[in-house]
Amino acid sequence: MGYELDTAAAARLDEYFGRIGGLLKDRRKRESFAIYAFGILGEGDRKSAEPIAGRACGDPAETKRMHDKLLHFLARAQWDDRAVRQAATQYAVGVLGEREEVTTWIIDDTGFLKQGDHSVGVQRQYTGSAGKVTNCQLGVSLCLATDTRQVPIDFELYLPTQWTEDPKRRREVRVPDDVKFKTKPELALEMIERAAEAGIPGEIVLADSAYGDSSEFRDTVRLLGFDYAVGVKRGTKVVRARRDGRTWGRAMSIEDLAKALKPKEYRRLTWRDGTRGKLSSRFAFVRVKTTHDDGLPLAQREIQWLVIEWPHSEPAPGKFVLSTLPRRMAKKKLVRILKERWRTERMYEDLKNELGLDHFEGRSFPGWHHHVSVVLCCAAFIVAEQARSFFPSARRTCVPRSVSLAA
């Protein structure tokens, strides 16, 4: 996310922070937000309250006071995370939308590695960030994507039942009374619904099998007016379908269906150029209906694409996606869309390494969400500035003064 602000961009940053500050109302909150946000954007390996306070102040006594002030802003001050995040989203969408259409919403989750068991939501659980079961928090995210850029707009902390059902732990980390246990798909749907109600542009929802395996998740996404391309596990039952909606053959797992296809039914497709060459794999595309029991007759179920991927290095097909994207869509375009989700991992790395997404050292529920809100605000501004600077038809101009940002 390397970038330097020129004079005009620095002015836009001041105006942007002013817009966010207007939502905080109290002068002390606005001041704390600005100090913390500039600390997130600035140099330094750690982007938590203590090192940010140290970089903002030269005098040790003043640093202690500043540290306490930032801790209060994060853990104790009351301000509306959703309003702040929505303002940041509208700002980024306004800039991105002038250059490229915002079409895709991506749901994913990432781990926040932790020591001990006192930070809100922490437990031993699987996270793709580490590729294993480890001691961590899990955050579920929603990000927007154009053909060339992604911007994160919302995050929710996943709280396991050992947290939601333990009154003592809830009090210690200040979990609000109205926060109950919700699965990751339920948290994701809440974010999607909020964004839809706010009028954020988008047409397609992408997610991995942790979300796509939920028929409730898929059905709700459709009810909200979106198409989807979501991963599903190999045991998902489907039946093949003809163009007129009639089914044929017996219901079977998608793994068995994949094995039953002839090798010639898989075609090699390249979706983009990577750092080590073209990214390609073998794919099969089958029209199917799902057969899960939700009370809806099979005849009334929607026909979908089952996209089966058989990587060149694997002995058998192993990746499966269900999609409601149009039947006549070019297969290469369909693959490009569903592969968009893999860029999200790079986005998480940038948020953590450059903006300190996982650097929050407090333990409270409000503090975690406040820290993440500031990071999202900073990310929205940076993505907007990058879109301005690297828009293909725009020519970059040199200016005599620049403000360096770590991000």
C-alpha cells in the first residue's frame, strides 16, 4: 500500500478527517481520533496506543498522558462505529465509482493471533491466517471490489459461546447486553444487509465454504437482490439440471459428480497474470440444483452453476463453487469473478502489516471495534488516493512537498 501524499492529497486528508470528526461531535474525541489515525497512517512498526503516543510526544510525562487519552478514546469513549465506517465507505465508493464500477462484495474472515485468554473473543480456533488451529480472535469482514481494487468497509468480531454465555467474562471485556452468539454467516449477513440498506453499490457476493455451505446465507443473499459465487464443501448434494429447469439423473455429492465427469469436460482457463507467470487451472461447469431439505420443492429451485476446479498439481478435483451468475456469461469472466476473493488475503496482509489491523493491545469489545473503525477509515482514504493517482487515463504531476505515509 506504499504511497506518498502530495500537497493536494494532504488537503483532502484534512477535509476527510474533518468529515469523520463531525460524527464524533465532542472536541476531545475528534482530537483523539486524529492523533490515533495519523499514528496508524504514519511510520512505526507498531500501531497500538502506546507507541502511537510515544511518536506523537517527545516528553515522557506527556507521552503517559497521551497514552491514557488514547486508551480512553478506544475503550471507554462512546461513539458510533457504524456511522464512522459508513462515512468512510461513502467516501471511498465516491472516488472508486468515478473510475470503475463497484460490483463485487467479498465476505471473508481473518485471525488476530493472541497470547493468553483474556482478550475478548479469543480461543483456540482455526484461522486461515495461520493455516491451523491456534489461539486467536476471528474477525469477519466485508470488502468491496472493482476490477482493480478492494477496500474493506466493515468488520465484526466473532464471539464463541464460551464468551457469550459467560456473564463474568462479558462484564470484564464490556460486551453489550444486546450482543448474543451469532455464527460467522449470521455476522456476514448483518453486514451485507447494512450495506444494502445504505445504498452501497454491488451486484455479486463472494465467500468461501464457511459461508457458502449455509443455505440460509445463500438464500438471504438472493433475497437481498445479489448474485453469488460461493465455495461449498465436497459433500453438498446436487442434481443436474437442463435449461428448461427439469432435472435428470440422481442426486449426488458434488465430489461424486466431479469424479463422474469425463476429462474432456474440464477445460484449461487462465484468469490473470501472476508474479510467477499466468494463473491457470482446469475447470468444469455444470448446471445443477441443490437438494438440501428446506421445504422448497425441487422443481421450484433455482438452477445454478457448479464450477469445479481441478488444479494441475492435484490428482483429482478439489475446489467447488456454486454460482447464480448468468448462464450466458463467458466462462473466463465467471472464473475471474470467483477468483477475485483470493485478493482479499493480500488485503488482510496490508491492513495488518501497514495499518496495524491486528495491533490492538486492549481486551475490551468496544476497544476492538473502535480500533478497527479507525483502521478502516485510514484504508478507505488510501485506496481512494491510489485510485486517483493510478487511474490509467490520469497523468501524475509532481509537487514540491509531500507527506510520507507508511501505508
